[in-house]
Amino acid sequence: MKGLIFNIKRYSIHDGPGIRVTFFLKGCPLSCMWCHNPEGISPHPSEITEKRKIGDREFVRKKISGSYYTACDLLEIAGREKIFMEQSGGGVTFSGGEPLMQPAFLAEALRAFRSAGYHSAVDTAGYCRKKDLESIIEFTDLFLFDLKHPDSKMHRHFTGAGNRLILENLEMLVQSGSRIHLRIPVIPGVNENTETMTLMRDYIKSIAGSGVELISLLPYHRTGSSKYGKLGMEYRMEDCKPPRRERLEEIREMFMETGIDVNIGG
Ligand code: SF4
């Protein structure tokens, strides 16, 4: 079996504990306005068009984002960095896109990494079939679970889908006793206001079990904005500015009331 992957990041330090290799699987059922990996949304290989002007001449280069790999290929790639992972308490992370859009491949890869003695994390937005999520619990050491907006209508407006399925899946994971790090993008004009963050905090308080170990506040940034034009997509967050450090600290204080550790930046 092969999985479609659009990026492999070595020496990653923001996708779970320690030094990690992160595999970005293609395909996502959401379309968040701020997505900084828009090339990961389509479940198919995507064409990227790069234009460069030298003098009066414009040069156009096309490339394809997305290549097929087997679980054995991924083991071989991660194996090159295994010593760094072991020494730092790291491992591998499956991200995306939404890795649960390729559930059979993800399960096969997680099983292979478990057999080879790796720590494995899955970075998910939670908008997936419950049975697919259940099928990987046994082989996943840590879930990095995104929470974007507590109000379903607003969630639909900003991401293209309501949040009911996501919250049900999160609650199922909490009840399963899985280790979970919650990740909250902090985005002015979307969810950074006090009312929304209070609702989010109170929701977390109401569901959190001992498996929820960390809340990471991920400040909005514009890193992926230049990719949109190259994919023939429109970037809808032109007017959004990253949140101020003091505001992030205020939100951090709010979330500390849950009794869970809170960090800024993942
Ligand atoms: S869930 Fe993540 S990958 Fe999917 S559209 Fe939103 S930000 Fe992008």
C-alpha cells in the first residue's frame, strides 16, 4: 500500500516531544482560511506554478506536490535520524493535510513504526470517521488535536465544516485514555477574542481527563500565504495580523485555569 505525501520534515521540534521526522499526508476535508499548507488540502498530486522575472523575461516553472511512499519507505527515511530521535525523546509525527484522510495507509505506517520501536504522534483536526480514529488509537503514542472554534456555525464559516464531529471525536479520544496535546490556533478576527477563548477554555475544562497533558497556543502567521497564488487559490486572510505577544500571554493565563500546562508556539 502507498500513501500520498507532500512534505517530509526532518529535525522537526514543533510536532510533538523531542526531535522528530514529520510526514505530511495529502488531503484534508477542511479548508481553513488561514491554512499554511494549502498544497496539502487536495487529496491528489497538486500542480504548483512558480514564476520568476529576470529583466524583461518571465520564467515559469511547474512542479508537482505529492509523491507516493510505502510504510517501508518511511521507516527507511526515519531510520537515518533515529539516533537523534532516541537521544532527544522524539519520534515520528503524521501530519497533513489531515492524516486520517488516508486511514488504511496511516494505520499500516503506525503499526510499522510501533514494531520498529518508534514513538509516533498523529496531528489531526479530528474531522474524520470515528471508526478510522478508533482504528489507530492502539498504535498512536500521542495525539496532537486541533481545536479551532467552539461555535459550530463560526467553525463552518472559517473552515468549511461544523465542529460537532470534531468534538465527538475528541471526547471519544479523551475517554479512551489516549495522551493528547490540544493545539489552538490563535487568530485575530477568528477566535482570539475573549468571549470565544472563554468558551474554548470552559469546553476543555468540561471534557478534559488525565490524558490531556498540554494546551499549545499557536499564533497565526502568514508563512503559507505566498503558496496560494502558485496553486491557483485565493488567500482570504490578507488583512489579518499575527497576535501580539502580550495578548498571547493573557490567553495563556486564561487557559492555565484548566489546570493543564499551556505553552505558546507548540
Ligand atoms: S485542518 Fe489543517 S491542513 Fe486542513 S485546511 Fe485546516 S489548517 Fe489546513
